[in-house]
Amino acid sequence: MAHRLARRSFAVLLAFCAVLVAVVLPAAAQTQYPPGLRVGLTAPATMTPATRFPGFEDADRKAAITILDMPLAAMEGLERSAFAQSQTEVQNLKREAFPFETGMGVLVTGTATENGEKVHKWFLIASSATGPVRDLATLVSVQVPDKAMDVYSDKVVRDALRSVTFRPAPVQEQLAMMPFKINDLAGFRVMSVLPGGLILIDSVEDDITSYPYMIIAIGQGAPDAANRGQFAADLLAQSPLRNLRLQSSEPLRISNGAGHEIRAQAESVNGKPVKLVQWVRFGGSGFLRIVGVAPEQQWDGMFNRFRAIRDGIEPRG
């Protein structure tokens, strides 16, 4: 009970302090965002963008800042971990309310021993709930070997963490990281970028139950020609649709490559009738999957747009 009350009191303190943050903190000077991430900060001048993880590093001194960009729903789990009583890997734990560029978070500090060497650690747990971007949480981790503390003192690290800020999803950056490029969006809008794929929608609203949408994704595995039809049908069966009924299934050349097309009828998760097409283009060791879904009454006007997007997809050179 006492533990729960402490967490509630801490949450009230965070909410109160968040109102004051905009007055107390100066604006970030040179915010840097790891490619594709919505979370950035002003890194110490001696650090450079990391290539092995999202964040910044000083490879010579083995100091690093790692940034995780997560859905807001992950915030509760992060807080629970921060307030857990049993922490075996990090010693000398301290927890405190911590104001940063666009809000208030929880800062956890401590030390650990790694490969026989003392390492100082900082963990900032924060959300974007009080700013213009309201749908994400972040865990920013900093680790500095004891022998590098003359460069990365507690003040230097805290200054970097105070500069944490958020931005809307950088769609063009995220698209540039895809292994393929789309030359023609045919009037569709990028709704979401996922690992290895994306969702397009024909609306300003993010509602795939009411508006035409497309899913474009890559995957591993290349069945032989005799099994491509079944492989494509198995992929389609994983779609978030109900009462799926196949109308046609046939081999098809797609952009001068082997492919397979399936057309079908179904119902969206809210019971509305839809029509859809799935194209699978097969490569040497993987495949490209393209799915177009539209409400039944809009199908005739959508199919050619789906096909225009399909024909404008090409591997990134």
C-alpha cells in the first residue's frame, strides 16, 4: 500500500511540475534526432550519432546515449520497472522527478560493474503527454565508464537529458529507411511506418475500418513456383479481416518478376463489407507483399489506384 501511495504522490508531483517546465527551461540549442525517431536531444559535443543503435556515442571512451521511441502505452511498464524494489544489476539507485525540454519525467541513476569496470548509468523515463506530440514514451539510457567521468560528468549528462524533446513522426526519413521506394502514392497518405513495411490510407483520418488502405511489406522466404499460390493464400489469411472469401487466385508477372494475385471479399473488423486485392512479388530469398482494401461501394474507383502504387514500387538502390 505504501509503495502504491508513493507512486501516486510522485505522479501528482510530476503533473504539478510539468506546468512549470516551460518557464524554467530554455529552448534546446541543437537538437539531433536519430534517423526515423521522434525523440531527440542535444548530445555532448564529444559524441557523434551512433551507427549500431539509435542514439549517440563516444566510441573511444565507450560512453553512449541510447534512445528508445515507444508507444505511450509503454509508459506504465517503464514506470513500474523504475519503482521496482528488486534491482540487482544497478547499485546505489536513486530516483527523482526530472524536468526536461517539453515535460517532466523520472530519472533513475546508479552504478554497475561491467567486465570488471565501474560504469555510471542514467535512465530517463518520459512521455510526450504534456506537449504537442502526445502519443509516445521514451527511455533514454546513458552509460559512462568511471574513467570517462572527467568528460561526461553528472552535470554534462543531465544537461543532455534536459534537452530531450519530441517531434511528429518523420515520415520522409522513415520512408528513406525502407528497402524499397514508392514513386507514386496515387493520392494516398502514409498512415504508419512499420519495421519492414508501411500502411497507406485514402483519408486524413487513421481509420482503416472506414476508408481504403494499403499494406506494403517485405518478408523472408521464397517458395518454389508450385507452392506460390498456397503461400500467398496463407499470407492473406493473416489479414485483420473477417469472413474472407477468395474470388480469384492466379500467377501474375509484377514489374517483370514472378508474382501472384488474389482478389477477395471480406468484412472489416466492424462488419462492413470490403473488397481487396493482394499482390505478392517473389525474389531470390524473400517477397514483397502489397494489399489494397476498400469498402465495397468504393472498389471500382480504387483498384486502378492500388495498381498504380504497385507499379511504382521498386527496390532501393
